[in-house]
Amino acid sequence: MTASALTRPGERDRLSSKFAELDWRVIGLLCILAGIGTAMLYSIAGGHWQPWAAKHLIRFGVLLVAMIGMAMVHPKWWFHAAYPLYGVLLVLVLMIEFTPLGYTAGGAKNWLNLGFTRIQPAEFVKIGLVLALARWYHGHSAQEARWSWKLLIPVGMIGVPFLLVAKQPDLGSAMIIGLTGAAVMFMAGLSWRVIAAAVAAAVAVIPPFVMFVMHDYQRNRVLTFLNPEADPSGTGYNIIQSKIALGSGGLMGKGYGLGSQSQLEFLPERHTDFIFSTVSEEFGFLGSFTVLACYVALILTSSHSHFGRISAAGMTAFLALFVLINGAMVMGLAPVVGVPMPLLSYGGSTMMTVMIGFGLILSMRVHRYVELPKGQGLF
């Protein structure tokens, strides 16, 4: 660290100085989105705090305090914890498959039953993966990040959790893991030739993957996406009802608590995967646009260390992927893969992942003048 960096306000040791350096714009946007989610869950439950809205709000309050606490932590601790955290999370994913603690819900064995609670390790793998990749790239040159045999290491770091989670099978989480890792590699400076070759290979692999590797229910989701009207009362029901909710909202919406698709329970999973459809039905195009604008505004962050920049970029990448995939899913532009809308949808694991991610982003901003030592890559 340079002498001038020691005098920067973001690097002062006083807790009050660090607190003042927090990006309150980000915190405010997170509160707005969680507030919208709480209001929608209250509406969906027919004007009652139970069973979703109260728990959603309490979870957010607790995690908000934890997120601000994480922002006070020096990035060197995240730097040194990156590889161990990644390894521990892989072990938790393996425990689902090879121990009695694995728990099946929704057709996928992707939960770990700890007795007092259940967790979904695949959600937290995204955090561990981003930190591990950021540390690896921090210790390597721009040329190695652009094109080198050493890129097989980050590819393996992405591929192992991707395959383990896809096997559960949890296609939605596997997609987020794979795409988040790819986004980190791209932002770290991956050669355009490699990117073009990877895209071409992915396009070539998709048809045989769909036909011979996917489970039957996953293949049906893809076929339903291509033609939902083929089975309107069966596999196509969810997306058809979602489209009705989206379209019926018009410009201004039907009004708060007046969405017929959600209030009359025509819309499936209205408190989780399809909550954005409820927003569109009750508040129309303007409400949907406002929510999406809040998500877009969360993308802007900064940090001076290479580890900090890549970590922050990776965290915002998986948030963007959550929003893009869920939005495309409820509009019929992508298969239904069980990806929630962060902070709007009910669910503790996804909210915790997002808040941990933003705790790390805020930590990078508070300590944005920190220069971590180079030459501490995996190899």
C-alpha cells in the first residue's frame, strides 16, 4: 500500500469513518426492493402479514445489519478466506449427494437438512466461486487472463460446482454458477477469440445436451418454452398464466391487491418465481419498469485493487443474471428454471446470498484505496 493511500478516508481505521464511506445509494436501493417485495407478499396473501410478508421483512432487517457489518471488514480477510470458503462450499454440495443430510424438494435433491434449518449450498457457491476466481486473477498477469494454459484452472473452478449442482438436478442454479463464472472471466480480460470459440461450442452442444443429458422434466420445460400452448392445462399452464398477468396489467396496472391472477391463485408460485408477474399485473408497465430500474442502478460500484474490482463485478454479475433470467422466464422468453427475483421473491437462501454479495461489494468500496499484494495466486 502506498503512503498516500494510508491517508485516504476510505482506509481510516476508525469505525465511524468506515461507516461514513458506505454507499448509501446501494443500501437505499436494496431497502426499496425489499420493501416492494414485502408489499407484494402482503398483497398476494390477501392483505395479511402471514405466511410470507412478515418473515421476508424480518429476514431482510437481520441481513441488512449483517451486510453493514461485513462492509466494515478489511478486504484482506475476504482475500485470504476465498479458497477455503470455496472448498468448504464444495464439500457442502457433496454432502447433499453422499450423506443422509441431503434433502429433496421440488423434484431436486439440492437442500442440506441440518435439523434446526435447511440450507441450499448451491446459492452460496456463487459467492465462494466469485471470491476464488477474483483471488486467482489477482495473482496473475493480464496476458495470462487473456489467453494461457493456466486458464484451465478457473475453468475447472467453474466446472466442478456447475456439474455437481446440475446433477442434483438444479438447472437454474447451475446456469447462474456457469454464467457468473463466465462473466468473471470475461471481465478479467479473456480473449475475444476464446469467447467466440466457447459460444460456438455451446451452441453446438445445446441440442444433444437437451435430448440426451437433461432429465425428462427439464426437457419438457424447454419444449414447453418453445410451444406452451401445446399443453395449456399441463406443462404450459405456468407460463400462460404468467403472460396473462403481465399483459392484463397494461400501463398503470389493476391496482394494489386487485390482481386477479395472483389473488385468485391462477398464477403459480406467485410468492417466489413469478412474483414479478404480480408486480406487472397490479402496477403495470410503469411499476415493472421502476423495479427493473432499481436493479440496474445497483450495478455501479468501484474499487482500486484488482481483487476488489473482480469481486465486485462478479457479485453484480450474478445479481444481473438472477434478474435477467427471472424476467425472461416470466415473460416466456426463457424456459422456467426456478430462478427467483432477488429481494422480491420469498426465500431465505437467495436473499442471504444477495445480501452477502452486497456486503462484500460495500466492503470493497469502503476500503477501495487498499492495494492487496500481488503474486498470491493459486499456482
